Amino acid sequence: MLTFHYDKLDSTSEQGKRLAARYRGQRLLVTAKCQTAGRGRSGRLWQSPVGGAWFTLVWPIERAVEATSIVPLLVGREVLRAVRKTIGSMHALKIKWPNDVLLGSEPQKIAGVLCEQWLHDRDGLDRTLCIGVGINVNFGCSELSHDLHGRATTLLSAIGSSLDVSRLIELCVRYVASALDETNGGRLSAARLQDLEAHLAWLNEPICLRSGDRLIKGICRGLDPSGRIQILVGQQLRLFDAGEVSQLRIDAVQSEPCVRVTTS
Ligand code: BTN
């Protein structure tokens, strides 16, 4: 794998795409000590001060990833594994479907994954995944934007000591590479599925899924082999492949199983 380290970039994922054009067909790792225009999911800005683990893997693949949920899920799980190895086992770590890593008993986000896929040719045989990972490591919560307060944290704030960012990135890359090689974008094996569900936040608890202009409320029943989330809405088990999950109080499920909201 070719590796590129920078002190400062707009975004490691943007740089990854620029480099991919020059190094076609090769696996690349791009890291930056800070990003000036870090990107999150749904077009959100991703705060990326010095002290975080900000990196992108450029990953050529042989065929389209069948379910958009699989790669982010696997990457989130492997990032969790690397964080667990780094901070030890006494801190609760969970995956918020599809790909956020949450820390603590009142779970707060410490890491996110942004997966993008693009084609190089018309017959769709030559594809590349761009897997951007951000982990809040050695900086305080005051450097996160105001609207994230209470919902996101940093490892420094949560555990009170600095960590070796390079080593954490190295572990993530090693774990992610081996998980991607194992599945190559296919369906999740039974063992993988079981492992993912064991780390899924709010399994068998009330959740709310915001998907486009819909707000779905129900009980989280786990995942299917394509990485979709299963939600029991009223008496019906439904599958979703995209959306934002959050925890829900039980009384809200009983009174309002499914409502439509408008977005501006
Ligand atoms: C999310 O919204 O949870 C995904 C955040 C992904 C952030 C990372 S930081 C490294 C890479 N470069 C970016 O611009 N974004 C991703």
C-alpha cells in the first residue's frame, strides 16, 4: 500500500481521489494531522483539529459493493476493534448503525466513517472505494462544534490521557484491510453478522430512524446479511439500508409507530 502523510489537507478523502487518478488500481493510505474542510456524511462538515486520527483508504475493488451498508459497517467495526485495543476493555464501545463508533454508558460519538464509491469506466468493472475515517483522539470537546455537545466526545476527554495517533491509524488500517479482503464487498458471513450485532448500539431497544423525509420508530432487531438494519415497526419487521439512527424512549414507540416529517 502506498502511504501519503500530510501536516494539513482540505480533506484526506479529496486528496485520496486526486491521488487515485495518478495511482490507478493501487491501494493508498492518505493521512493528515489536520483538515481544513473535513467532510462528514450527508454533506456535513467534520471538525478535524490537530490531535485527531484523520485518514482515507483508497481501495480498488473488483465489483460493485452489493449493499451500501456493508463496507461502512465493517469499517466501523474494525475501527472499534482498534480503539478497544488502544484504550483497553473497561470502556463500553458500540456501533451506531451503520458506521459511527460510540463510547461510554451514555454513548457519545468518537468516530465516523464516510464511504464513497466511484467508477473509472463505463462497463463498471473498474471501481474504487474511498473510505474516510475520523477518530476524535487527542483534543478536548471544546474543539467540537457546539451542536455536537453531549452527542460527541473525544478519547482524551473520556479517558483523560493522550494516545499514540499513528499507532491507532496503523491498527485501523491493518484490521480494515483484513476485513475487506475477507468479504470483498459480498454478503456478511454468519459469524460476522453475529459479531456486528453483539456490538450494535440499542439492539432490542426502541430506536428512531430518520431516512429522507421519513421518521421511523420501532424496536431494533439487528441486521441482515446485506448489512441492512431490521426494525420492528408495530407488528411488521422492516429493513432499511440508509438513514440516521437514534435512541428512543419506549413510550414514544407505543404511541406513534410511524410518522412522516417534513424537511426544509
Ligand atoms: C461521519 O459523518 O460520521 C463521517 C466522518 C468522516 C470523517 C473523515 S476524516 C478523514 C476523511 N476525510 C474527510 O473529509 N472525511 C473523512
